[in-house]
Amino acid sequence: MGELISFLSSGIPGGIFLLFIVLFVINLSLFFLKNSELMSPATWKKNLITLNLAAFLFYAALWFITQPPKPQERVVVLPTQISDTLSLTPEEFLLTETFEKAALNNTNDRYLVHRWEWLFETIKPRQRSQYAEWQRTARALRPRFIVESRIENGQMTCLVLDVKKNKRVQIAGKKEQGVGWFIRRVDGELGLFKDTPSIPQIDRTILAARLALYNKDYARVLALVEGREDIPARTLKAAVLIEKGLQVDVDQERAKYVPIKNPDFEKAKQILVPIVKQRKNTPEIDLLMGRMLIREKEYTAAEMFLKKAYVEDPENSRVHFNLSFLLPDRLKDIGYNSRVQILKRAIYLDPGYRDAVYQLANEIYLSGRGTLGSIQEAINIINRFLEIHPGDPEMLSLLGTLYIKTNYVKKALPIYKALFEEFPDDSDSYYNLGVCYYMLDEYNTALPYFLKAIEMDRHLDSYLYVGMIYRKMGKLDSALKYFRERVARKTGDDDTYAKEAMAGIRSVLIQMEEEKIAAKADSSKQSSTHQRD
């Protein structure tokens, strides 16, 4: 019913209900005029038909004008299967790489070509050699079309799957005909491209280096491009340095007072800046520069590079993600009014983009100030991601936290049990299970988990929970000890758990004082009773 109302309303706020109100007012007015004999029956009938028809026609015109654009249909091109398992070689990715290059800025608006690099990053490293996992992940993206291919005995076969209609078209030919021949025939089946696709030549060494980069085999990347000074090779050298530089943790407190240079970033700039000065930078170079400058908090310079990348490659989810770190006011000139809005676009482009999903779920939760509606939206986003990338530990942990926030503890418990089995040496695993049992009022079960977390690495917030459990058990001296331990580990003025521990200390001291007074009163009462006896 709700979908029908949304369809009839289109982009008009209140749509169908406003139409009914207008029709009601028109017909009521005409009925009043007729009954008051201010309008003849013939005129009334004529006006009834004319005005109702005019209202319907006006609404229909408005409905078509405000009709939101239809969602783009995703096309996923899988690597070519040469043997039972993928070896992650350039030959296996030649078709999908060529297809992606041919589609760049030449795809009809109704289509969205999902980039193989994004699919590569979505699949777990240990499963990338399994072709079945590529197929499963592709289907989890809910595409309209999946293009599969296989080379066997010198023959190449492409299979175009229409997922929505459950239809398939097979295109077969000799391998020597080249991937361009197959791409043109796929285009003939789907009508993907605006113009006849121009088939680019693919540098297989660069493609091999890119595969190694996404596989985080940085030594192989550098070995493959060693001695080359062309722009693609220099870009890959810089990309390796930037990936290494992003792994370095910077002391933000120290950085406020002392400029801290990231040596890997400085080397990357030495490679990229001369290319930029020669105005030969590509969208990939602009994105790399933007990522570095965002990390260095040079937001004005980052904005320049990222917006240039956005103009040249408007359907790149990584560009959208990095733009999300700018202030919302800086995004208005490219059509976005908030961080949530641009992150949603990043996820629309790549539903399996883990970093964007994590940031969006957090942003929605925080921007909604923890309301049930905002938490539920964040939960839905994470669950959708877990359909694509099941078992992601960090996402599961965030999902468990959100279930705790909404008091769905029984949904959080199996998540944390699974994470506990996978990460038994992580104090957070013990802490999270302790929180679940605490919220279920199973204090005797929760206590050992918190104590173990403290034993492992003095887990900060476990001190607060141990103090609260001991207070509930009536062990006030132990409660006081753990509350004080938590306060002693205060991390700053905004440490809410330290404030709760302070409140716990006050409540325990008041309770201890009340018990002393009650004990004195009982003692006095008993002594006076003995004296009377």
C-alpha cells in the first residue's frame, strides 16, 4: 500500500492526498452552488466535468514533471575464467579492464558499470582465487546484468546474464578476435554505450602492477614498474608510497604544536607534483593528491584536487568518499548539502565500499543524535553491506553496538559470541560479551568477562562495569575500588564513563554512610533494649 501511495505521489510532497483534497473542495463547492440554486443543473454538470478533468490533467502533468529519475541499472563484468581457480593475472582481467576504460564517460545514463577494482577490494583476500565467490558477490550487488567469460581451447565465450529477467545470451568466438570484438557484441545486446566504443590498448604490465597494488603486494608493484618513467608507472609508485603513508599513525596532539612530516607522503609528492605542474594529472592522480592532503588536514588544497577528479570522473565512489571529509558548505557547488548525502551517493555507486558504509552508519547515528529512527537506518545500511561482505568483523561489532543502543540485546549477543570465537585474544571480545550479559541482568555471568578484559590489557571501560556490578552485589568496598580505578584513567574532560564512575563513587560513599548510620541506630536500639531488660 505504501509503495502504491509513493508511486501515485511521485515527487510531489503529499501528492495523492493533495489531489483528493482539491477534488473534495471542487465537488463540495459545486454541490453547494447547485443546492443554493446559484448554478443551473446544466452549468453544474458542465463545470463538474471540466474542473475535475482539469484537476486530474494538472496533477498528471505535475506527476510527470516531478517523476524522480529511474535508478541506474548496474552492470558487473567479471574476470575471465581460464582455469578452475583465478590466478589474478592480467589476462584474466583484460576484458573487464578494457570494458571499464571503454565505458568511462561513454555509458548511457540508465547504466552504471561496476568497476572491477571495487569488486576486487570487496572480496576477502583469501577468496579472490575462487570464481564462485566473484559470482556470489556480483549477485549480492543486485545488478541488472552480469557479464561472465571463459577461455578454453583457444575459444572465448561471453555469457550476458539478465538477472532481473533470468535470461542469458551467449557470445562465442576465437580468442584471437580480441576483447574489443566481444565488447562490441555485448554493447549490441545491451545498448550500453552512447557512441561506438573506442577500444583502448591495455598495458599488461601496468595492469599486473595494479592487481598487485589492490592485493597489497607493494614489493611486486615496484618491481614491475622499475625503470619506467611514464605517467602510469610513476602514478603506481606514488600510490604505493601513499598506501604506506596512510598506515602511519600521527600523534594529533603533538601535531598541533610541531609540524610532522610523513616521509612516504613527501616522496609521493616528489613524484606527483611535477606531473601536476605539467598539467598532465589524471583523475587517479588528483584522487591520490586529495587523499594525502585530507590526511594532512590541508582541506583547501584537497578540495581543489578532489573536485577536479569529481568533474572528470563523476561516478567514482572513492572520490565521493574523500569529498565527504570536507565541510558541507564546500560540497554545495557539486550538489550535496550534507556529509550523509554524499556518503549515500558513494554507497549507491559501490554498495560494497566498506569504509563508506562504516562512516555513513556512524554519521547517520550521530546526526540523528541516537534516535531510534537514525539507529534503525544505520542498522539497515550495515545489514545490506553484510549481504555483500558477510562476516566483516568491524561491521559486525558496529552492528552489535547499535543493537545494544536500541536494547535489542538478544540480537547483539550472537554477534558478539561469534566475534569472541574469532578473536579470543582481543579484550574487546570479553568486554562486549560482558556488556550483553550485564544488560540482561546476568551479573554473575558478566563479571568474569569484564575482569578478564582488565587482566588482558587493563580495558578502560571494564572498570566502570565491574564497579557497577559490585555495587549491585552489595560489595561496596570493591565497587569503590573499581570506580576509582576508572576515574584515575580519565582520558579527558569529555570522558563520559569517567563521569559515570565519579557519580558511582558518590553514590557508594552515600550508601556506605547511610549503612553506618543505620548500623549505629540499630546498635543504639539494641543497647537500650538490653538496659530495659
